Amino acid sequence: MTDPSRRLAAGERPDPRRFVLTGFVATGADIGVVLVLVAAGLGRAAADLVALALAATVARTLHHRYTLRGDGLDRWIRQWPVFLAVAVIAGSVDLLVFTAIDGPVLLAKLVALGLAAVVRLASYRLVLFRVVRREQSVPILRPTAPGTARLSVVVPAYREVARIGETVAEIRRQLAVVDEAGDLEVVVVDDGSADGTAEAAEAAGADQVIVLDRNRGKGAAVRAGVLASTGRTVAFTDADLAYAPAQLLGFLEAIEQGFDVAIGNRHHQNTETLRGTSALRSFGSRVVNMATELLLLGNYRDTQSGCKAFRSDVARLVIGPGTIDGFAFDIEILHLVERYELTMTELPVEVVNSDTSTVRAIRDGIGVVVDILRIRRTARRGGYLAVGVDALPTGPSLSAPGLSTEPGFDDLENEAHQPERDQ
């Protein structure tokens, strides 16, 4: 975990202008030294090596002291072996290209810098993906989360009068082991329907029925349900029950074993898709996952799964203050999970895609991308609280039965095992 003393003050975020300025200074030093040394008669290879060493030193110093000071993004600065390895790889590309181009020194250097920058960016992202996932992967033993019920299930519903009663009944039936102990709460949130969805949910015996004054979106509905819930673990799932409620028992177990967050992964090697979705929706999902790399550090294979669970205090921390009401609210949640350095696990799920889903692939896909940019802008401007894992009660690290803590970067592609947290 990042040392709390290194965290930014409330509302402070890295200024992108500092990135630009640092880049200009380091690049200027690189080009300037090369031109001077070559003009002085030194060979290209030797001149480039000196320039690269100086530029790397300047970049690391400025990033460490000014650009990223204390922010979670400075992991690669604080881990000097990682920074050195990336600098050597990118520098080697720069050197090879610069010495291979038989032309004006300035032109050759600019081309070399461009290619090296691509390699450096890809390397940093890869390092961050791995570090973030490793840090998330080990559960933490905390005091029991606040709440009266063991599990609250939040069901956002819009125009679901025809099936919401069956949905509530099926949740109770499949989670009978929790319900019969009096530890299950079903919270239905009517997202501004005009078809009697709320009345049908009440008649079916939902413990709480919340009615929004207008149709605001799935994110708003889930947020309202989470804030009203009373469970120590809070989960949400779709009204069409694309994910069988019985699967929530595994999510509940993961949270009770020490994870702050558990999310379904439809691309996990153990996931079963009992009814496929359209090629258009599948493609849209992949595009959204790629777009999230503009925002998220962890390499999540499925950000939009409609099955997620949280400790109750964590749910309020990452969902309560959310600003996104549409489908990208899941991405905002994951951004805050990363920002607040919370633990998380991805679990395989069984999926039965609904033929009557209200998702519209193209329009909603565009909306998700727009919302991703909004989240990025909000984070950059300090719109999220500078709190996090320190706001939660903590205990010793937990090695829970059945959870692998064996280190290994290959687990990013094969998530059957979870690697250790970096120290």
C-alpha cells in the first residue's frame, strides 16, 4: 500500500501542465546535449548515451519532486529499478534508431525520440497494470462492516412490471440460506418507471422499494439503493437476472474473507455463457473495455459486468459520491477503487443474456466513452475526495483459505490465481 504520508492533500491532483513541462525540459536536454557533443566531434552512439543518461536523470528528478509528488501514479518513480529498466529499454530503441539513420542529426534524433516515447509509454502502462492488480489482490482482514443484515441485494429496475415480482422471488429462493436466517435484504429501485414497477416490487415482498422521481439511469438507481441498504455486504444485480442470484453467495464469501470489492468477469476462463449476446453488443463491450484504459490503471477484462459486491462502508465510499448516472458508473467505481487503494477480486460468472435488455449498444456505447472523459476530467480537477483505505478500519493481512497469494505476473492474463501485493 502507498504510504499515507505521501498521499496528496484533499482535492490535489497532478497538474498535466507539469507533465508537459517536464517532458519539454527532459527532451530539450536530450536533443541539446546530442547536438553539442556531435558538433564537438564525439560519435553519435557515445553522444546519445550521454544525452539519454542526462535526460533520464532530469525526468526522474522532476517527476519525483514536482509532477507526481505523492500521487498513486508515482509508483514507477518510487520503484527505481522499474524506472531504470524502462529507461534502458526505451533508450536502447532511441540509440539504435538514432545511429541507424544516416541523415541530419536533428532529424534522426527526433525520429528516435518518437519511437522511444511509444515504447516508454507502453512500458509504463504495463508496469502500472501489474502493480495495481498485485496491490489489489491480497485480501485485508478488517473489523466487521457496519450493517444489520448480512447481505443486501440492490436491483435497479426500469419498466420491469412484468418480471420484477418473479425477480424478487427468485432472489429469495436462490439465496434461501441467507434469507431463512433473516439476513437477506432485497432493495428494488424503480428508476422512474410509469408502468407499476414499484407496486409490483412491493407486492412481491421486497424489503425496500425506492422510487426515483424520473428516469435517471442505472448508476443513479444503484446509488440510491446502496445508500438505503442495511447489509454488511451490499451487492447489485440486474432485474433480468442475467446472473443467477445464487452466484452472489460466492461474492458474499469473497467479501467476508477480506476483499473490499468483488466483481463478475464475463471473460474469465471459468465463466459460462448460457445464452450469448449479439455480435454488436459484444463488440461494444470490448470497445468500452479498451476505452477504460484511458482512465484506469488496472487491466480489467470486464468493467461492465452487472454483478458486483462490496463491504457496506466501501460501497458508500466508492458509489455514494459518484457523479455518473449512466452505464459508465461501473467505471467510475473502479476508478475510485484504484484511487483509494482498495482490495478487489474478479470472479467467474454464469451469464444468461436477456433478449429484452434496455441496453442500446451504439448509443449507450458512445455515452460510456463520453462519461469516461467526464470521470477523467473530474479526477484531474480534484472532484473526488482524497480519502481511501485509511478511512476504513484495518487489521492484519489475511491469507484466506482457497485464495492464492502466490506471486506471478502471468496471472494478469490467466486470473485463476491472484498474485501478492507489492510491499
